[in-house]
Amino acid sequence: MLFEMLFDVETASIIARGLAFAGAGLAAIAGIGPGIGEGYAAGKALEAISRNPELEGTIRSNMILGIALSETTGIYGLVIALLLIFVARA
Amino acid sequence: MNINWLSFGDMVTQYLLELPAEIYSSILIAIAVGVFAIVIGNKMKKADPLARPSTAVLLGETIVGGIEGWTMNMGGPRMKGFAPYFCAVAIYLPISFISGMLALPSPVGYYAVPLIFALVTFISTHAVAFKYQKWSYFKRFTSPFAVFLPINILTFPANAISLSFRMFGNALAGTIILSMVYWATGNITEMLFNLVGLGNFNFIAPFITPFLHAYFDLFGALIQTLVFLSLSVLFISAEIPSEVDA
């Protein structure tokens, strides 16, 4: 009731849009996970190449496969952020 | 009293016009791939196995043989029956990702399409598990203890959702980032070129967007197809018992 007294409909919908953008920014924090995980995987791949340089092609393909799998949770966060920005209307 | 009577044809037309554009591009790509497959199939049936293969026969042999070999390599020899499904996915998915570059709306950008692919893999996995385990299939819900029943039920759709969301997220991210780049370069071009009178044509985009298209539409497409196929083969072949036990 206090909320209805303080804000009219237009102000409330502007506040809702602003909060949706803030939520999208929070959802982008999900990018930390793949960043750390893929960096670790690339480091291990480089170690493996230095130990065995003739397997470079196989190691690179398997690294790319593992990186694409680890990217999934980062993309979950991206899709939530995109949904909040473009699809959440009043 | 104004009653808006619509004929059946009007209702059908209204429904068809309100369908998202991705459905139509999906139908177009499916028809193109189907015609391609039927033509090559006919040529392979009539070809002489001992003569030198023509282009179409060689193409068919390479694609089908390659994917069957890869499937049986990763999943074991009993996966041969699933090779047609993986072949269809391997031809359809890259084309539908790349259609974002060809001015068609990418069908993978509509969540129903990757969801159907993930559901086919999911249903195949559980059908194979049921076929080989008969009624002990239901023991997976109460393992290791009976109190784990709610947790196991919640884990049930996790594989399908993550498979579908990976593809959908990659396609959606590419589409939205590229549309934002086109919009931004359009605004800049309008500001800069309105003095000359050519503000309506986007001159800056061809310098920036090819690299983005190459990463999101080409590289991302092939990687996501490979990941989807690898995971499908792994999920389905994990349910097939090894030949030592059977």
C-alpha cells in the first residue's frame, strides 16, 4: 500500500526496468567460473604439449571439446541476463 | 453487434503468419537437406561398387562412412543403429547455425528446436537403458539409498536441459551480439554520412562483423555440433552393457 501511494504506474515500471538491468549485471557474474576453468584446462594442455610435442593436434582438439563443455554454465548466466534485458517488459 | 466471423482459411492464415520466422527457415533447411540426401542416396543405389566413384557417391561415402566410423569408435560396435540419427544431426546443425550468416533467422535461436534434439537423445538414452535392463531400470531412482528418490527425480531432466541450453545459448548470444553491432554501426554511419547524404547504408559494418560472424557462426557452429554429438554418443553408449557381461 505504501508502494502504491509513493509511486504512480509509470515510475514503478521505470523502477522495475532498472531493477531488471541490475539483475542482468548480477547474472553476468557467472562468467567467473568458465574463465578460471578454461584457463586451467588450457594450462594443462600446454603442459601436455611441452611433454609430447608430436601429439599437438590431438591435444588441441580434446582441449577445445573440454572448453566447449565447460562454457555451458557461463552461457546459462548470459541467457538469463539477455532475458532480463530484452524480454522482461512491464 | 459486431461479431468478427473468421473463416477456417482466415484462421489458418493468421496462425501461419504469427509463427516465428525461425520455423520457416528450419523447414527450408530441412527440405534442402532432405532433397540433397535423397539425390545422393539414389545415385549411390545405382552406382557400381567396383567402378571409380563419382562426386556424389564419394561425398555420400565420406559423410556416412566417417560418421559411422566415428560413432563406433567412440561408443562401441553396438552403436551402429544410431549412426543415421547422428548423420542427420551432423548435416542439419552446422547448416542451421551458418544460416545466421546467410540472412536467414537461425532455427537454433528458437528454443523448441534444440529442445527437440536434446529430447530425442534423452528418450533414446532411456529407451536403450530400459531395453537392456528391463525392470531393473527403475533401480536407478533409489540408488544408493531410498531417501535419494527426490534428488534422483530432479536429476532426471538435467542432461536434456543442459544439452539443449548449450546450443540455444550459443546461438542466441551470437544473434543478439551481432544485431547490437549492426545497430551501433548503423547509428554511427548515420551520424557520419548524413552530411554526404549516404547515411542510410551501413559502411562501417563490413569492417567489423566478418570476424564476429566467423567466430559465432562458423567456429561456434562446428564446436557445438561436435559437443552435442559427442555427448549424445557418450550418454547412449553408457547404457549399453559391455560385451563381457552380456
